[in-house]
Amino acid sequence: MLIKKGSIFVYNVFDIGWEVNLSKAEELLLTKQKTSSRFKFSKDPRKAIIIKEAPLEINIGREIIRINDVDYDANLHAKIWDYGAISISVEIILKENTTFDLLHLIALYLEETDDIEKLARKIKDEVKSIIFDSIKLPQEWAQFEDYIIYYIEQIEGISDPQEIFQKFDIASLILGENKNTLSQFSSLPVTERFIQYYKNDIAVIDWDSALIIEPTGSKDICDAIEFSLTHLLELRYYDYSIDKKLDLLYDALEKESQKISSIFKFNYSKLSEEASKTYIEFSDLLSKIENSFKTVGDPYIATVFRNCGEQFRFDDWYSSISRKMDTLFQITQIINSELNAIRSHILEIIIIILIAIEIIPLFK
């Protein structure tokens, strides 16, 4: 089997802040002669795919990337997402007549080195510095998401894409294994979940990488995976952030509980406001993530997106965040109840003092 035309897409997704004003970011990019455009799928988004706030797409340019002593042309792109993420894609153009064994060696190099990550971080830093004023609460989270897509447009040596499973160890390619032969137990969960739209295309999507054979040259599947990847990063970030907020609240509540009398716990008002604000902010941002991408009339892209959701464990992340949001809400209710009790105590003391002021003169 020979790959006549193909690429390797390497994605790195970073969280850069709470939100991004895309209109303002577009203006800032223009001041630096960086042209950007609103992303759209190749299919008509008004009919098949709904993107509530389409990300800004920037053509960064071309680069020569050296892999195993061979130079490869690469196309660089960046996307800015309104929920505070930047995704950097590096498209490495494969040489004509690349064998699958060579593809595997390139894959191992990409898995074992951080060359592409360093390049992606450099691009991210440059873009962030330009659009900095459009970012709400700019910050850097240490964690990021990366993903590899082996994208093939033309392949010689097979008549049916499914033959590729018999002629090459696709599971080892996708899982980045090279030392030992994978067992059937390990291979089947990867290869048996392939999806197809036409008879001459195929997509095998796993949690860390994917293989796509797409003779039409459409990049819609790659774009759907990129969307999913940004969702995963933001869900992980929100889960982490809520944990931090809850830890701070627990510590503050513990300090307040150690005070001698409840009437001296004046910080409860501040804690209640902080908890309520946090709950509203996370509810709003989680809603923004959930509504950012919806499929209506394209069952194939919908299937790809659902498949990514299963691989990336979206349901588990949503469940984890929902449980913590419920805990945050309950803490807010408890703090408010305690705050009301404190106010009642203070009011009672004031009433007693006023009564005393009225009665004491009568005993003179």
C-alpha cells in the first residue's frame, strides 16, 4: 500500500482566558496585518450544522519540519474560540508514495518528541499577545490537549478502505505502539468502531488520534474533531476551576466556623456573594460550550461528533461538573441560611438594646 496523497494533522489546544471577544480580536489582528476569517464547514452550515459563535481562523503560513532527517512542508493554522481557547493545527504534508511503515515511523517520532508542541506554543503566544485586549480574565492553564489525525486522500493498493485493517496494523499506528504486537483484545476496541459515509471513505477515531481516508479532500471530519477537542479542554478546565473554588470556599468556611460566636462571622456575606457569582459564571460558560456546535441535517458529521464525545468521555466530564455545581449551589444555600441566622441574631440584639434604652430611665 502506498499513500499517493495525504497529511498528518497535529492539533494543540490551549486555554488562554475566560472568554474572547471575537469581533474585537478580529480588529486587533488587522492592526498587525494578520488576516482572519470566520470558520465554516464545507457543507452549508445554515442547513446542516449550527455554530453559535464561529471561531476566527488564521492562516499562519508555511514551515519546513524535519522528521527523521527528512524535511516536510507544513501548513500552519490557528483558531480562536469565544470560550477562551486557541487551537493550533500543523498540517504535515506527506511525500508521494509514502508507505504505511514510514507513516508509522513518523507517527512514533511525533508521539515521542515535543517539536510540534513547541512550535504550537510559539504560535499561540504570538496570537495571544496580539489579541490580549480582547480576552476576558486572560490567564494560562498549564494543561493542554493534543491530537493527531492521519489523513489520506489517495491510497494505492486497496479497493475497499476496510482492507486496510487486514494489510496494516492500524491499532498500533493510532495507539503509538511499536515494540510489541497488540493483542486482539487491545486492537478490536480501536478498529471495530470505524464509521463510513461512502464506500470509499472511512474514519477510525480514538481518544488520542484518528485515521481518516477521505478521497473528496473534505476536512469536515478533522474540523469536527477539533471542535470536540476544544470542548474537552474547556470541560477539563471548568472541572479543575470548580475544584479550586470549592477548596477555597471550604477553607473560608472552616475559618469562619472557628470563630467564637456566629454573630462575628461577618465574612459570610462575602462568601455568599462569591459562591453565587461562581455558580452563575460556570453555568453561563457551560451553556456556551454545550450550545456552540450543533448538527441538524448532516448525520455523518453528527456521528463523528458523537463518536468524539464517547472517546473523550464528555458525559463523565459533564456529570463531574454537574455534581460539583450542585455542591456549589448547596454551599450557597447553607451560607445564605447561616447569613440569615446571623442577621436575625443581630436584629434581636438591637431590639433588646433599644428596649433597654427605653426601660432604664424608668428606674431612675
